Amino acid sequence: MKAVVVHGKGDFRYEDVPDPQAGEEEIVVKIGRVGICAADPKIYHGNAYFSQTVYDHAPIVAGHEFIGEVVELGKGSKEKYGLKIGDKAIMEIIIPCNECYFCKRGRYNLCDVHAITGVSGPNGGWAEYMKYPKGSIIWKVPNHIPWGAAVTIEPLGCGIHGVERANIQLGDTAVLTGCGPIGLLMLQAARLKNPMQLIAVDTDEHRLAIAKETGADLCINPMKEDVVAKVKSVTGGIGCDVVLEASGSPKAVVQAVDMLRRGGRLMEFGVFAEKTSLDWSIISDIKELEIYGGHLGAYAYPMAIKYLAEGLVKTDKIVTHNFPLKDWKKAIDTAENHLENSIKVSMTP
């Protein structure tokens, strides 16, 4: 079969690789759609903090956003997962060991082994076919969810996990910084929490327009307005209750700390290409802030699937481009540089 294989920094190749075979409690799917995450261009350029991890596991098939149709069921997999040939199915991108300190405490997204598809574990989904290995967490996806929506299950799961980590309450003013794919999906999940005020921040006017359509009460462009001053002006000078940071921008983190009220909450989900620094006395002595990290989409896939199936989360304005898998480089360029107002870029093998 054809696949996009990572061989090293700046060295992705569209080439022939062996077809996967399903062993005991394993599934092979025909990939219907794959997505490009903001981390993928960083992996390509070597800017992600985990890039070297990927290179250490090379050659490895890229891609951790995928959805497929079941074409082969290994021994015991039909009974274990309740699947049949022709079903749509997705696996969570981390395969937990179920033995480490974190797995035994239910925090499997922090598993010590940390086998992640296309990064540090099995082959990813940028291929014609993919094997869901034994030990995977696999979910059936309703066939009526189209490929273009189903490919957002993984990033939507991440968004839901971030919203849950942020503990948004009724009456809160919540600010989302970064209206990329995960940010816009996170925004819709946050809307389901019914905060009193939901504010979106981004430098891209087109993305802010989509944020307005999908649930933001107020949109702020930091290139045109002082974000901190604006947030304080609409909160009686107090500041917001929570910031969902999904941009991966060092400047956005500094702004987040400044716009939060005393005792406020910062949930950081962005993946950074460079280090950032803060005046930590603001976090401690001045505001006593609560800081939460967000990693992957633990326990969130069933909710993501349900919200997409019921139309509670919309993706038609978010998944903007689709390329043949062989045009992976053009797809990465389009996603990375926001060409043609792209937001979520996907590929079809």
C-alpha cells in the first residue's frame, strides 16, 4: 500500500509499505480520511518538542488524526469491540500499558510508555490501510457521520478534555485564545457548558468570523485591540474566570495570565515551537492562579462521537480543504500557512 513515512527531519516520503495484517484482538481499517494537526508541520520541520521522539522511531507512518472502515477483524476483535466489516471505527491515539503508575490511577493519557500512533508507537494513519493494534481503545462510529466530520473526532476529543480540565462554571467569563481547528472545536464544547460570556481571540479575521458563528459572544483580534484591556472592560475591571489557551503562542500565554482575575484558571493546550517565559509572581503572589495542562482526549471520544452524530458540534466551516494523500506536502503547506483561509486540512488516501 501507499503511505507517508517519516524518515527524519524534513524527510517525509510517499512510498510503498507492507499491507497491515490483523492479529488477535486487532483490526485493520481502510482509511477514509486523515487530518493534519498543527503538530505535524512542527514534526516535519523539527520544531515540536517531541520531534526527536518521532525521528527515533523512524521509519514510521505519520498521522494521528484518522478515521477508517473496518476491512479485517482479527481473532476475538469482533466480540471485544462489537464491530463488523464495513463499520466505521476509530482508535484513541495512545495505547496505554495499563500497568504504570498513571494507568492504574485512570490517567491513561499520561501513560509512562506513551505509545502514540505516528509518533512513538505504531504506524499512524497517513496510509491506505491502518492496523489498530491489540491493547488499543477502539470506538464504533455511526456510519451516517461523513468522513469529513469523523476525521475531527480526535481533535474534538482533545477540545472536550481541555474544557473539562478548565472546569467552566455557569456565570463564568471564558476566553479562548487560538481559533485553529482544536480551538474552534474547543469553543463549541465550551459553549455546551453555558458560560455567561464566551470570548474568542485570534489574529485571523476569517477564523474569528467562524468563531462567532459557532458560539463566541465576542471576538477580539490582538492585532487591532488590546486584548487584556478589552476583557477587563467587559468584566467590570475584574478579568475573566478562565482562559482556554489553544494557540501555542508565547505572547498568548502572557496575555492569558494578565487577563485572568485573581484566583482564575488557565488551561494550556497549545503545542509550542519555542519556549515562553512569564512573571511567575503574577501566578503566585499577585493572583494565586490555577494552572492546568491539557494532553490528548482521555475519556472524551464517546462524547465527541455523540456530539458530532447529533449535530451539537459543527465541522462544515472548520474542515475547509481535502487533498489526495500523495499531495501531502501541499496539504502541510496549506495548513501551516493558512492558505486560502484554510482551517482544518485533511487528506484522502
